[in-house]
Amino acid sequence: MNIFNKKWPACILLPFSAIYHAITVFRNLLYDHRILPICKLKTKVISVGNLTVGGTGKTPTVAFLAKHYMDQGKKIAILSRGYGRKSREQLLVCDGKDILESWQKAGDEPYMLAKRLCVPILVDTDRCRGGQTLVRDFQPDIILLDDAFQHRRLYRDADVVTFNGQNYFGNGYLLPAGPLRESKRSLKRADILWINSSKNRNQQLPFSRKKSIRATYSVKNLVSASRKVPCSELRDQNIVAVSGIANPENFIRTLETLGANISKSYQFKDHHHYRSEEIRTIESRAERLGLHWIVTTEKDWYKLAPFMNQKLWYYLNIEIELLNPKESDICLLLNI
């Protein structure tokens, strides 16, 4: 992802970005003028998406909103494409009581949401069909769409666009030269700009006339297979860090903020499917270095669990917190 933060050499791909831009503009015009049909469900729909590829905290934001509305007594369901999953068919990941599918079939992010939340979660590449299934079978008050800003076929009552607060637009180019999925002008469709950041809390917002929410990542504790421990236990500990996420820099920065000394960092691509030999290599390296802590992300934890030595591994339990909850009243901003 570092190439997306630099003008060169990404600029050699600009002709392809121009073609991509033309396609996205034409497609959006077809939806704007209702030439392409838009499916509307018989319930409220909130989309949580982003303008760029890479990690902007979409899934933790979905979890935050789900808990927020559940605390208001609303029935919530979540609809996702299930990126990175091995299956293609419509799958009910969680029925609100039990988890029904593995992470391999469901996708790692829907599976993580199912572990965190006791709500119906469905994955379907056809969001209209998936939404209709959720309405028919569960009658939710609100359906949360995970990663759906560009999926315009399904009508939504509010569009929340998440940003990485360290770098809003990367090098400013569209794919494939940069990280932008579509032009910045597409933000006119957004109802809320949601900035997730562990620092730069006073950074100027893009399109400042838009309603915005600032949030931060809060580390609650460290979790192993058998216990939870306070984050303070990481201070001055030599550890191995393992991640397979879009923005590993935030993960490393968080560990350093907690006072950990990172002796070795393994960074795999986002949605990586771990193999047992990779885990053995990591654990052997930790043992040779005399380390007793291997720390990973919650999303990676569920994929690593079948292979790991459970005495060594922990994951960071991280949640989203609003920086100014009184000023940023979500209920009013989203008008739901």
C-alpha cells in the first residue's frame, strides 16, 4: 500500500486510472438518473463504506453502530459481501443465536462480527437479494451494510464513509495508480464522514461542510484462548507482532503506544489465509528469541486459532470510541 502514498512511480499508471475514472463516473450517472434500477427494502438501511482501498476501520465502525442501535432497543441485521471467502452463494453466518458458518465460507470480517455481536449476519454478493432475505426472515429495524458505498443498487437511508485519519486520500489518484475507488466528488453522496484515527485528532477534515464524526481506536485488553489480561502487561515486553490486515502500521503503532518492544513483525496481505507451516515458523522464531508473547489482531486470531500454540498467542481487543460523543450525537446525525 505504500505506493499509494507516493506520486511516483504510481503516476505511470495514470492512463489506466483515467479509464477507470470514466467508467465509475458513467456508472454513477446511470444510478443518479435512475437509468439503472435501485432496490429499496421495507426497512431502514445504513451503509458503511469508504472511498479508498485499504483499512479505514469500516468493520469496527459497523460493530460500533450495531451496539449503539441495539442499546436503543432496535433489531439489527448486518449484510456483507463476504470479501475473501471461498464460497459464492448466499450464506447466513449468524442467525442471532448461533454462528452457522466457518470464517473460510463466511469471510473473516463477517465472522469476526458474528463473534462480537449476537445479530443476524448474512453474506451475499447480490446485496438486494441478501437484504430481502434478511427482511423476510428476521424483520430488522435497521440493516447495516458493510463496505457498500460503491454498491449503489441497494437504496440506503444513510451513507457513512469511513477514513483513515492518518491519510485520507493517499496520493490522490484513482485505481490502479492510487487508492481511490472513485473520485473525491463522490463524497457528495455521503451523509456522514467518519474519521477513525489514533492520532492527528485536530487534522482538518475533507469536505468540512459535511457532517462528521471523529473516533479513535481504544484497546480494552489482551485476549488469549484462556484469559484476558490488562494491556499494561505488555509494557517493556519483547514480543512478536503478526498481522494480515490492510493497514498494519496502525497495529504496530498501537503496540508501541502500549509500551511493547517489537522484536519481530510478520505482515501478511489483507485477508491472508494462514498455513500451519507459517505458524510453526513464527512460533519457532519466538522460541529462539526467548519470547513469550505473540500478539495479533482479532480478525487474524480466528484464522490462526486452529494452528497456534495457545500459550503464546494473544490478540488486541480494540473497539471504536467517539472523541466527542456529546457533540457528535449519532442518533441525530443519522436521523434513524
